[in-house]
Amino acid sequence: MNLEIMPVHGIGHVSEGDDLASMIMSAAPWLRDGDVLVVTSKIVSKAEGRLVDVPADGPERLTARAEVLAAETARVVAARGATRIVQTHHGFVMAAAGIDASNVDKTRLVLLPVDPDASARALRAALRQRYGLDVPIIISDTMGRPWRNGLTDVALGVAGLDAVHDHRGEVDPYGNELELTQMAVVDELAGAGELVKGKCDQVPVAVVRGYPTTPRADDGLGARALIRDSSLDLFSLGTAEARAAGLAEAANLPTGTGPTAPDPAAIDRAIAVVGATVAPGTVFTHVTDPATHDQLASTVPGWPAAANTLLLAAPPTPVDPFGLVRFGADVHRLRAALAAEGLPSTLLPPPPGTSATAALAL
Amino acid sequence: MNLEIMPVHGIGHVSEGDDLASMIMSAAPWLRDGDVLVVTSKIVSKAEGRLVDVPADGPERLTARAEVLAAETARVVAARGATRIVQTHHGFVMAAAGIDASNVDKTRLVLLPVDPDASARALRAALRQRYGLDVPIIISDTMGRPWRNGLTDVALGVAGLDAVHDHRGEVDPYGNELELTQMAVVDELAGAGELVKGKCDQVPVAVVRGYPTTPRADDGLGARALIRDSSLDLFSLGTAEARAAGLAEAANLPTGTGPTAPDPAAIDRAIAVVGATVAPGTVFTHVTDPATHDQLASTVPGWPAAANTLLLAAPPTPVDPFGLVRFGADVHRLRAALAAEGLPSTLLPPPPGTSATAALAL
């Protein structure tokens, strides 16, 4: 299988209301069934009128742009300086919600299409109905990557083509079954198209010829299939934002109890982290003998039924009021260290008759 | 400009010590000057002997694999379940350090080439010296993306081609200068090559014909140019890891003072976060009158010279020892909330003669 990647020249300026199907057919009358059409999202946005007026410069422009960005943003993922990595309402994570000021008048900004999969489906349907062509469509845009310099084009919208080629279940020549190999072929096709398109020379469409597509009546799942579900997203926040969230969480640790048998090593680590920097004489004790634990726990006011671990904390003696304040801070530090180990805790008064001044139920 | 992407069939199994240049030339005698050769890293690794023996199955295999992964890992970026996203010694961030068990005997694992840019340079030099061909080389591998399902092929090693096409400074037809557009063309070329290569059918090499390359004596900066510098990496840790790091940081907040004029709104936010859940009667006071501030600060033992902000904290009265412990915990919570706002603080005894029981210098 050889692929051919061809630019489509002569499309020219696109304005709101323009008929992309006819513009593309005029520029590429050589289009054939099975060719994959890679269309830069910007001309789709322009044809669909996804433009907003903004001042050409000055602080008013910055303010207007910030308002547009806020409207296009479902949530901020990371921010540093003027950079904003956000998740759009579509679910895409990208810089500045894909808002673009290039290849448009200085007084306008181009937003992403409202529903790029729907845009792809509409273009495919128009080419089929009016020109009898069965042409899979990819709407592409340029995105950055967190750990690699430089940008690549990827698919925002897809119709008539599966976004992913799933190799799972195939067996390699050595008899190994492939387990994790789902290739995002539409992103690779979008990137291939970018190689022949121009950023500044009015080549917003490329054609990939020779990619094995199956003629199909349906449009498939679209590029939405490429959006990682939030439950599987290990990078839902920038590192600085997540670290600040951890600090903020430490400011309001939920009271609670955790697993019925927390890892004693995790408890020891938490105690060690804090214990290294407390006032000499401060004692944190993990009560491990079941009989002692149950006897002491029964005397602690407010002991939660689910708690199965007791930590006792005693300050250095003698203690003045500020010494107790420092000790209380150290107990909260221990709670934060336990939380960092995934262990919730509850601060309680100490069991009467012990040297402890506070207790933690885990 | 049209591009042609062609698979190279007939390369067959590659073993340690094999001469890739001659294998490729035998399989693709039609190769021409300026063709870009996209070579799957796996055959480079095999030719270079980057294989390790492991048990074919059982817990011994898992243990051996974990040891291999640890050796290939510079640092762990994120972990969940069996998934490990790590930064390799090269600087690439990828799952399992690129270690692969497909297309190899069940008793071996394939590691990434030690220096893929050097591998690319060596292959380019061999083709030039022995066959008189000037062929840019891309060593490719398959990587995941944090926010998009599916994998794509990208460049691990490059020779004879710039990794990035920098459009900065170009002017679009509307007169806007392009500011941020540096395209990682070698990643797009690697992805285009993947479209004609097979995961299971022994097509480890593709040729891209027609991409405008300039004949050049040097090899260029290689794929290392694509590795984002850590100072610019907003996602150096997974969200869970960074959040845990924030909690751990709260367990050992550094004492210190921050900017000379901290944002009063940030201080108010931190006080509000904690103040909503303290015992009734607890008072946090931001001392803003300069004369009062200086007079009080002068009486606080250990007041740091750089500090310019004073927060006073007073517990509800009357206080018993456990009440002071709880109050101390609340003061540390305030310090964590201030840290989440980027404001370091130092816990100090209160100014004599006030109702405060603790002071914070910012």
C-alpha cells in the first residue's frame, strides 16, 4: 500500500456562509471515492461563522480575548504566565481553547467549530449527495504536546472513518498477542496532511489517497472517540495546580477513616516524615496491640465505629500554651503526611489516663 | 508538493549485529536522494543488541520486567495500577520507558536504542558512504498522549533533517505575523510512515518521498530538540503524584517569608478557607496598619528581618490543653492554605500583651 498526500490549491479566502463542498470540488475536481479529505478546522470555522470581533490591539484586545477564552473553556488544566492549557467544551485539552488569530483579520478571532464531528458529517454528506463521492473527512487542527516541543496536526472531527485502528487481538510473527496497540490513525492522517498544507499560503485542505478505507453508510464515532475519559486521565491538572490543590486539601483535610487494614509501613513513613522535625520529646505512637487498642479507643470521646487504627501523640513536657500550639501544628502535619500516603484520619481528644494530648483515628 | 509514503517490504527478521543499511538497500533498491527513511526503533534496537532475557511467564517475568523498567527509568512521572509513565534517560516521557514485548521472542524484551539520534546518524552515514545516497533518517516509536486515546508514531532519533519547521516570523495573507507555530514535522513524518507500516507484518521501514529536504552535510540537532526542557514542562508529574506532593509538602512546610508585598486578597482567601471550619471564637487577624505591625513585630521572639506581614491567631476562650492542640492544628491549616496561594510563612510565639496565642510572619 502506497499513500499519496496531495495539497488542494486554489481554495482561496473562506467567509461565513461559504459552501465548502463546492469550493473543494472546484479546486480538486480530481477527488475520488476513498480519498481521505483533511480539512483545516479554520476554514470550517469561518464558513460556519465561528468568528468574534475584537479590538485590533491594546489592553482592550487582551480583555476581549480573555473573555472569549473563558467562554470557550470548560475548565482550566494548567496556567503559567500568559499560557492557558484548558479543556474545551468538546473535551479537547489544548492551549487557549484553540482560539486563533492567524489567517484572519486583525479585528477577529477564530473559534473552533461548535461540533467538529457534525461539521465533518455535513461535509461528507454534501459531497456524497451533490457529487456522488464517498470521501471520509478529517477536520484537523494544530495542538501542542506536554513533553515534546513543537506542534502537530491532529483530528478534531471525523466522518466515514474509524478514528482508531485497533490491533488488539492480532498475533505477531513471534506468537505474542498485541495488547495495547490502538493507533490513532486519524491523528497520523491529519499530521500527514499538514506536511503538504501551508500555514501562510492558503492551502487549507489536503487529500490522502491510498489509505485503506471501507465504503460505509455510517459516519462512525467521530473524533470524540479520541477524547480520553476523565476517569482515565492521569494528567487532569498541571503539576503546579495539582500541588496547590494538595496544599489546599491539607488546609481542609476531611475527617474520616480509611481502609480496614492500612499498610503499617505507610503509617511509619508518615510518622518518620514529620517526626524528624518536631520538638524534641514529641512522641507519636501507633497502637498495634489489639487489646490495648480496643481498651483505649473505647475511652476516646467521638471514636468512629469504622476506625481500626489509633495513633497517640504526646508533646514534650513541660508544655506552655505556645508549646501546645506548636504540638497541635505537628499533629496536623502528621495528618497531612498520612493523607499523602492515602490515609484519611480524624483528630480526637486523647484517651484519659495516658500521657497523650491528642489521638488520631485512622 | 505531493508526498508519497511507501512501505519497504522484505526486510525480515533483524538480529543483533545485522547490517541495517544493507538490509534496507536490498529491500528498497529504489531509494533515492532526499527520500526520508522512517525506521521503526525496534529493528534498530535489535540490530544494536538492546535486548534483555526474561522468563517467558509467571511472577518471575513480572519481577524481571520491573527491574528492567527501573534501569531504563530516569524518574517516574505517573503511576496507576500497572501503568507507569516515566521519563527515560534520553528524556522521553512514555509508558514503560518504551520497553516492548511484541515482535520478539517471549523470553526477551526490547529496549529503546541507547542514543537514537546517534543510531540515525550512523545509518545515514552508512547509506552515504557505502551507497552514495543522501537520505535523512527518522527512528520512530509509538507513544501515547495524556489527553487523547490511541497511540501515534513519533520520532526518537533524527539525522539530516530539522526536527522542527519554524514558521515564526512568517506573515499570513492578513498581515499577522505567526508567533507560536513551530511544527514538529519529524513527528508528523513518523506518523505518516506508521500508516503504511504494519504492527504484525514485518514492515518496519517506510519511505517518504517528496518532502522538501535540503541536501546538507551535517545531521542537525536530532530528535533531542523535541524534548521539552523541564523548566517549561507544566506536566512533570501526574495529577495524583503532584497532589500527594502538595500534601507531603504541607507536612513539612518550609519556614520562610515571601514577597515584600503579598496580595492581601490571597491572604484573605487563605483565612476564609480555614476560618469556615475552625472552632467558634477562633480569630485570625491580618495586621495591616504599619505602625501597629512594626510595634507588635518588634516584640515577637524570632521575628525574621525579611517578614513584612503579621497574622495573629487567637483560640476560643477558655482553652483546655486539647483546645490548644486543635487551635495549633488550625494555625498549621492556615499555613497550608497560605502555601497553596504561594505564600510561605513562619510560625512564631505571639506578641506579649495581645490576646493572640500564635503569630505568623509572611
